[in-house]
Amino acid sequence: MIRISIIAMCVCIPALSQTRAPVDTTVCSIAAHPSKFHNKNVRIRATALSGMETSILVDSKDGEWNRACGRINLDLHSAGSDESTSKFLRLFREQISPPECNRDKEIMQGMAHILDPSAPIPAPCFNFICVHCPRYNIVATFTGRLRYSEMEQGHARFGHMGMFNLQLDVATVSNLDVTDTQAPSKR
């Protein structure tokens, strides 16, 4: 009977520790004491940035990245499918989608200019990703398991080319505050 109790405790205690309520924290607090948060379920209010090779969380003040606090790599593979998380993922993916180009229209405008030099010169369309000009400014509350690479034996760092020592395995995203940076200004 004692053996069964010990086995039950060994199985149940780790399972219970992983289902505890998330620790409310900030990017700056995690950067200051990363080992304190390793393998903890955390909830962070932060700005999400995406680029061609990265998806990160940063602390921002007045829309500017607070570089003193560092950054946390986002792993979105285990993200939930609730409405708020799905909306975040959709908007976040749009950040790195290159603009659509209409090559036929561009060629026709070029031909028109060749035949009639008074016709407007076509502006070429380039399919590129502007890392420094995101479509949306997304501030949200991210919940998930935080991992610190220096606490994981045999594990290098996270993200593209191991650029990050911290990673949030995102479970949910809530309280989205989204600003469309390309919205027409009201005058």
C-alpha cells in the first residue's frame, strides 16, 4: 500500500505543478531572473514582433522597444484554437506576408510607356518583407510555458540560429490591443 501511495505521489505531484495558475510577470522581470521562471507557466503582457526569421515578445514603452529588457522567442506550435488566440495568429501571420504584385498590370503599364513616352512610368512592385514596418502593432497577454536554454541540459538556444536564450511555448493569447499601422489617417 505504501508503494502505491509513493508511486501515485510521484505521478500526481509533477502533473499538478504543471497545471497551476500562471505566474503574472513581465519581459523585464524574466530577463532579470530567467532561471526563476524556467519551466513555469507564465502570463506576460507584451508586444509581439515578427519578421522573416523571428517571432518575439518585447517590452515596449510608448511604442518603442525597451531593449534593456531583451526579448523572448515565441513558439506558436502549441497555441490554442480559442477565438482570441486564432485572431492573434491570423494577424501575426499577415505581418510577414509580402505584398501582392500584379505583374500583368505592371507589364502593360511598361508597354504603354514604351509606346507613348507621355504615359506614366510604372512603379515596379517588389515582393519583399519589411521587418521594420509591421502591418499591425500587437500588444497582448501571452500565457504559456517559459523555457530558459541554460537550464535545459544538452539544449542549445532557441529560434533562428539560436539567437535566443528564452522561449515562450504559447498556449493562449488574450486581451489583444491591435493597431493597424497602415490604416488611413482621419483628417
